[in-house]
Amino acid sequence: MSPALLLIGASFIVALTLGLCARRGRAMTLEQWSVGGRGFGTAFVFVLMAGEIYTTFTFLGGSGWAYGKGAPAFYILCYGTLAYGMSYFLLPAVWRYANAHALVSQADFFECKYESQALGIVVSVVSVGAIVPYLVLQLKGLGIIVSEASNGAIPAAAAVWMGSVVLVIYVVASGVRGSAWTAMLKDALILIIAVFLGTYLPVHLHGGFQAMFSRLDAAHPGLLTLPARGMSSAWFISTVVLTALGFYMWPHTFGSCYTARNERVFRRNAVLMPLYQLVLLFVFFTGFAALLEVPGLSGAAVDLSLLRATERAFGPWVLGAVGAAGLLTALVPGSMLLMSACTILSNNVYAKLVPGTSDARVAWIAKALVPVLALVCVLLTFRGGETLVVLLLMGYNVVTQLFPALILSLTRAPLVTRHGALAGIVAGELTVMALTLTGATMSSLFPSWPPAITDLNVGLVAMAVNVTVTLAVGRVGKFATR
């Protein structure tokens, strides 16, 4: 067995072992399984929330976009920083309400705040709809990493199936505790490998950072600046805003805040988490170094740039270590996504449609749904060739439509009616669906308009529709009830 395969196999075993050990001494009720009994301290909440940005999207997609797009990739560096700053004020308010009402999912929050089961079900559908492309992203990344790191000895399809089996076992067995334990190891490996590759490759291959950027500018003029049209400054700003607002709207990230022991955890982490973003610079440096070392990758193949550059510069041991770390970047976020989706479907859809369902039954159904949803995502993984970043942005367009209703609910009584919140979310999602299914963009709809408008991210345009409808219907409803 090659060293790379040995390290990848070991990471599978370690992930599974940590997941199984995490449940020792605890009865896996729905609350314990999904939110860890609300007893996590600063460290565990940090790796669950800050560490969630280090997924296969960041590991492969970030370097891939630096390789293929250049300057537009820097949006990845910006949006997390804004979101972490926002968390200082947002998450304590969410946590206080969730803790007082013993909530276990994101949909619970909207249902309880607006006193509307219908809204809870709609939010559930939106949440799961956003989770599916994100989970597909993790599985696609898993297949790429294991196949490339093993030099094709393990086909991507086989890697996806094996990873899914491990994912299902430790999600069912340990829930969020298994994810938290494995996240500690994942974040440590990613930090070491990202900084090492992002420093070594530019220095070893190109003589330093300045020399690398000089060569890049000569070989690819304009790569390091935003284009005048397309991914222009309007696209960049609107995408940063969209993804920053949507960062905590992901059901698994939103639900992670329920695990905290107290609200001070969020304020401590909000101070430290922006510094964590600096590691992304080294991911970009790796992508830029790869562009000069292994040119010619295009389309979805740009996501291979980090692995191809590593393979050329190092032996199988380093490639295996990169593969092992990359494997964990798929399994840890994937477990949180899978668990959140199944909790929502069981607790906020099935239990509402079948009144009187016991808590034990809800917990059993949530766990039973894990292999079912995993299978659906595996099958979807084998379809389509989108890059990892495109898949993530697709999910953001969907999940960010929940943000206006959340913000308007944080006062003692929501500022709009349940009908307004529901109408706004539906209007935003229908806009996203229409634009996505038709392939329409602002530039195709209004070709003669200036780039400041035509280059706007369509997800932000959909949210503008959402806000307009929310305020119009919500305020009218408030006025009518007076």
C-alpha cells in the first residue's frame, strides 16, 4: 500500500473512532444528538462555527478560484470576516431565545418567533434545499481529494461511497459531539498544511512571494485585479454582502449556536474568528503557485490545482497528508449538514404533520433519515460538473432569503407579521428559482445597463425582492390588525 493510501485510510479510521467515542456515557436524545445538551464551551463552539469555513470548498475551491479567476477569489477572504463581526451582536440574541424555549433547529426559531407552523415548514424546506448542494459540494470534494491523493488507486466514485458510509455511521452514533471532536483534529491539520503549502510552494518554486506575483502579472496580466465587467467591483461587493448576511443562515451553522453553554462564548469567539481568516491567504498563495507550475486546468478541473501542485512538488507522504486533511474537511462539515437536515425534516416537518409524535419517535426518525438523505446526495454528486465555488454560491442564494425575516424578529415582538415573513421568503426563493432555472443574470436581462447594476449577484437581487414583499405584506398586516 502506498504511503498516501495509508494516511488516507488512517484518517477514515480516526474520524470514525472519534465519532464513536464522543457518545460515551450519554443517552442520545434529540437535544443531546443535535445540540450537544447545550453544554459546549468556547473551544468546541469555535471549531463548530469558525472551523465550518474550512471545508472542501475552502481547501480546493478557494485555491481553484485563485487559480482560475484570480482577484475575484478574494471575496472568500472578506465575507467571513464581516460575518464574524456581525456574530458579536446577532448570535447572543439568537442563543438567548433558543435557550429559553429549548429549540433544537433553525426552523424552530422562526416557528416560535412568528407563532406559525406554516412558516416553520417553509423554512424547513428552504433549509434542506440549501443544504443539499452544500452537502453535494462536500462529497464532490471528498471524491476529488481521495482519488487524486491516491493517484487514481481509489476512484472518486468509490471514495464518495466510502466517505458517505463513514459519515452516516458517526452521525447516527454521536451527532454533534462526534463532529466537534473530529473538528478539533481537522482544524489543526488544515492550519498546518495550508500555511505550509502556501509558504513553501511560492518560496521553493518561484523564489518568494514577490517573485511569484511578478511572474503571475507577466504571464497573466490583469489576473490580480477585478475585471471591468462580469466579476467586477459590483459583483464583488454584492457577493461579499450576500454571503456575509447568509453565513449564519445555514441551518448547521445557525443550529451550532444552540450548543453554547452561555452567550459570552460568542463574544469571545467574535474577537478571534476574523484572525482565522488569514489562513485563507495561504490557500490563495497555493492556487497562484499552482497556476504557474501546472497551467492548463480549466472548468471544474481548476479544483484540482492544489493537489496537482502538491503532487509535483512533494512525494507521496505529503500528498497523503494533504489527502487526509482534505478528507476531514469533507466529513466534519458534511456531518453537521446531514444532521441539521435530518433534524429539521423530523422535528419541523414530520412532527408538525403528525401531531402527538413523541420526542423519542422524532429522534428515531431523524437518525433514520440520515442514510436516506446521504444516498440522495451521493446520487446527485455523480451528476453535473459545476466547480465547488459555484455549488456553494447556489446554496447561498437560497439560504440568505431567510435573513430579512430573522432580523425583523429579533425585537421583543417581530416587526412584521407572520404573513409578511412568509410572503417575503417565498418571493425571494421564487426569484432565485426563476433566475437559476432560466440561467438569467442581470446582464442578460438588462444588457444596456451599466456594470454597477448588471454585475450584481442575483442572490442579492432576490433578497431585495424579498425585503420589499416582506415589508409591504408585513406592515399592511400590522396596520390591518390595529
